[in-house]
Amino acid sequence: MKREKALAQVQDFRTPRGRCYPLRLILLLVIMATMSDCLGYNELALPLQGL
């Protein structure tokens, strides 16, 4: 199974108000950040500030 399909199957429990970005995108960014040794919210947010 492709990673995108696997991430798309994860149920999104967020309220509609909290859904600015697709859950599969957030999960993919968290996985990539974890693989890059970013272990906290601050470290995760630093590379994304320029987007």
C-alpha cells in the first residue's frame, strides 16, 4: 500500500473549525520531521515558518 493511501485512511477526529490543512499532509510532515530528528513542536515549526 502506498504511503499516501495509508495516511488517507487515518480517521480525522478534528472539529471542522480545526481543519485548515488535510490530515494526511500534517501526518506526512510530522513523519518527515521525526525522521530528521525534530522531536518537539518548536523544532517541527522552524523549517515550516518560511512557507
